[in-house]
Amino acid sequence: MSKLKRRTLVGVAGIAALALALSACGSGGDDQGGDDRIVIGFVAVGPEGAWRAANEQNIKDTFTAEAGYELKYAPATNLDQQSQIAAFTSFVDEGVDIILLSATEATGWEASLRRAQEAEIPVILVDRGIEPDDPSLYVTRIAPDNVEVAKAVANWAVSEFPDGANYFVLEGPPGVGVVNERNKGWDSVIGSRSEFVKVGAQTANWSAEEAKSVFETVLRANNNNIQLVFAQNDEMGLGAALAVEEAGLVPGQDVKIATIDGTRGALEALAEGRLSFVAEYNPLFGDTLVDVVQKALAGQSVPSYIIVESLTFDSPEAAAEALPNRKF
Ligand code: AHR
């Protein structure tokens, strides 16, 4: 079944949730003491690296008072889900017009989402999905397609290593939806190829520092016999490059590192040849979000998964060309 058809099917469920959510809502901003601004509760992730900073700043720059919004920004405390659930609950109790949710954990959201539905407050998932995925509980998810983005990295690896390679995966935190989706995309291409040998996988929590220490240990334990690293985000890829240099090897030659995100730091490292492939995970959702918020509050239908287009960079030249106008 092609992606488009699946989306339409799920879209129907999304519309049903939407219609349900809006049937009593319908009033827009003036639930909040008389001014007409649309009040948005943003259950955010908070500090977590360059990509997250770009994504959340873009949302803050989009939903301004001048544009007719009141954005209530609630970052998680140390990525803790309980702090997110508490913020979500208080937004429902306050009766905000719409909730944006970037979940630090994929599971454990059913009860909160049902409460929002009972309170007829539409919920939009920003970047992160939920598990189990039940589109009847939210209006839509807006994000690049993690499975396809990871497939692009894997397809590059297959063309870069025609005879295969020993590889290692640096993963994001366990329990985060995008981590599972990125593994799914990578394994769907590489998993069946015997010439690619998986030495191992380990979380480095999106952190350059942790990735450096993890990969230093892995290189030592494997006598530096690893040719390829799939780093699930830029910071971890940059950490792996430092570990390679620490081992007296040359990143981009002895060990090739591919990352996901496409932040400035990664493109600079690709331009220098220290990274070998960067798949963008475009963080600029603002305009798409405005469109969805407006449609949701006007009772119009939206697909339940809206994919944000993303690019790939497979050479120092491509990175150097993109850098001057890079917004994140
Ligand atoms: O959910 C997206 C991921 O979260 C990004 O790839 C990573 O850098 C961020 O922290």
C-alpha cells in the first residue's frame, strides 16, 4: 500500500477526531479573558541540542502576539515525561484553544489525549509520534518522515560501500518514537545485506560528549575495525568523529560517519570531510503549523500525518553550497 493511500485512510480517522474535538470548541481565543488571540499550549521538549533549539525557536517566532496568538511554552524538566504530562493537564484545565505536543517519550499519552478530547481541545503532534499510534486521539502529526530519512542514509551507505562494511549505530534515547522509526528505515535497507556487519548499537542520548566516549570504547574493543557509523543525530556524529581522531584515525577516510538532522555544525563538518553524509530532518515547521492550527480551529480536515520535506547532503561541495543560507 503506497504511503499516499495509507495517509488518506488515516486522514479519515484524523478528521473524525477533529470533528469530535471541534464540535463544542469552535470559539477560538476568547475563552481566555476576552482578547481574541488564539491560545496555544506548547508541551515542548526544551534544551536538547541544535535541532531542538531550531525547531522550538521557529515555533516561538511563528506564533507571536502580533500574529494573533498567545503561545504558552512549557519545556520538559530534564526531558522528564511527568513534567510534560503535568503541563499538558494544566493546559487542558486552563481550556487553551489548541495543544502542540513534542513528546519526550512515545508511550503513556492515551489518558492525557483522551482528556483533551473530552475537553474538546485539538492536539497536534510536533515532530515526535506516540506509541501505540492512534490517530483518533490527535488531529495530525507534523514531521519529516523518519523512516524515509533513515532509508536515504542506508541507501547512501550501500552505494558508498559496495562490498559492505562493519558498522555501528549511535542511537537516540530509548523510548523515543523517532529512534524506533530511524532504526526501522535503516534496517529495512541494510538489515538484509550480509556484507554489512552490525558490530553493535548503543544510545548516546543525542549527545556529542556521550557519543565520543561510547565510540572510543567501541573502537578499542574492535581494534578499530569499523568502517561506518550511522549516527541518529548530528551531535552524536560529531562526537564519533572526535573519537575516530582520538584513535589516530581519519574521519571520512578510515571511518565514514553519516548523520541525521542537517544542522550547521554537521554541514560544516561535512564540508571539511569529517562527516561523509548528512540527511536533513527539517526543523522549520512554523508555516505548516499555522496552516494546520487555522484549519483545525475552522473545522476543516487535515491529513493525520503531514510530512515536512527534507534534503540530503552527500559531499563537501553540497554542504559548502548550502552553508551560506543555512537557517539552522
Ligand atoms: O526528534 C528529533 C530529534 O530530536 C533530532 O533528530 C535530535 O537531534 C533531537 O534532539
